[in-house]
Amino acid sequence: MSPSTSTAPARTGKQKKKFAEDAGIAHLLSLSQSITDAKSQLHQTRIDTTKSKIQAQQLKKQQDAQRKKERSTADTSKQLKAKSKAEIKAGLKAQQREKAKLRKEKRKAEGKKDEHKQEQKKPRKSVSFALA
């Protein structure tokens, strides 16, 4: 066996010392890099899920608006709608106003007829009862 094949080659010159701190720093750097990668990946997944939720909400709003538009354009006369209390009261007040107008017109017409009757009567002669 030759000495060159069995043993490691002899090194000449000054070798750099390896300190444990140097290895620790490299380890800490790799750990911090892996932590930041994990955080950025988590952050990215949150962003993606938020975007998908927002898109789903927008799609739902569009569909709701479309349905509402279709309902409003549909023939509303076929669909019976319950009247609100205010609408009922307004309708009753309108009916009362109409009845009052009719009564007023009727009274006016009767008053005019009475005037015509008085005009048709003969004028009364004035009679004096004074003794002559």
C-alpha cells in the first residue's frame, strides 16, 4: 500500500477554524428563511380564500339582482300583493272624500232647484191692514 492511497492528502497552509457559532448562524438563517416561507405561504392562502369569498359574494349579489329584476318585469297583475295598512287607510279616506263630494254636489243641486221653485211662484202682493 502506498501512503498516498491509504491516508488523506496532507494539507499545507493555514486552515480556517470552524466555530460552532458560524454553524449556528447558518442554521438560524435557514430556520428564519423556512419560517418566512411558511408565513408567506399562509398569508397567500388567506388572500386566496378571501378573494374567492368576495367573488362568491359578488356572484350571489348579481344573481339576486337578476332574480329581483326578473320578478319585477314579470306580470304583476297575476300576482296578488297584500296591501299594507297605510294603503288601506289611504283608500278608505279617498272613498270618504268621494262620498262627501257627491253629497255636496247633491245639496248644491237641491239648493238650485229650490231657487227655481221660488222664482216660479207668483210674487205676493203686499196687503195693508191699516184702517182708512
